Amino acid sequence: MSKSRIFADLIADHERQRELITRIAETSGDSPERRELFETLRRELQAHAAAEEETLYATMLADPELRDDARHSVSEHKEVDDILGELVETEMSSPGWLTRFKTMRERYLHHIDEEEEEMFPTAEKRLSAAEEERLGRAFERRKPRELERAESELPGDARE
């Protein structure tokens, strides 16, 4: 069975994010490559989380059967966002940066694996095809606006 538009969009984002995370982990020190890749990842994660929360999660929060999953995922987004904020403030050449990056990587990969393996299949069973299509269109409109916003809005405490 093929994935509906919303879930296909989210999974495509996850794949890009996994690739960026892998590429960052292969860099070292305060290199231009690490800076560029991290900035791309930071904006991508912020935009993805905001667009996902405003579309899929907002719909899930309205359904008592899906509410706990949505709340759990929102809290994981906040945790990753806070770590991204710490990474922005930490010197990339320091051992502390790499340690926090590894923590963020572990937490985020766990989060997206959980979404893909558990949350999305559960939501697919509860949402109608029309709702999934509407959410896909809404996500596709929202994400570019969130990417623009992420250009000037750093992660961390300001997002609360």
C-alpha cells in the first residue's frame, strides 16, 4: 500500500534529515562544510517540526485516540529544539559540540523511527483519505513558510 500524501511528505523529510545527520557526523572541527550542513539541518528540523505540529499533530490532538501520541511527539520536538539551541551557542570545534550533536542525533533518530513505525500507522487507521490529503496539502503550503521563518529564528527557549 502506498503512503498517503502527508505521510509520504513527512517520511521524505525524514530521509533528507537522516542524510544530513550522517553527513554532519562525518565532518570534524569548525569546518565550512560542518557549518553549512548544520545550518541546513537546523532550518530543516525547525521548519519540519513546526509544519508537522500545525498540520498532523493539530489534527491528532483533536482525536482522543491519537492525543497521547501527538503530545509525546510535541515534547520530543521541544527536546530536539532545545539541543539545537545549545548547539548553535556552542563552539563547533569543541568536544562538547560533538557530544551534544550525538545526543541530538540519537534522540531525533529515535523520534522519527517511532513516528514511522508506530505513530503514522496508528494515525493512518484513524484518519480518512480526505483528511490525509488535506493535511498533505496544508503541510506542503506551511513548510516553505516555516523554512523562511527558520532563517531568522534560532531554536531553543524562544520557541516555547
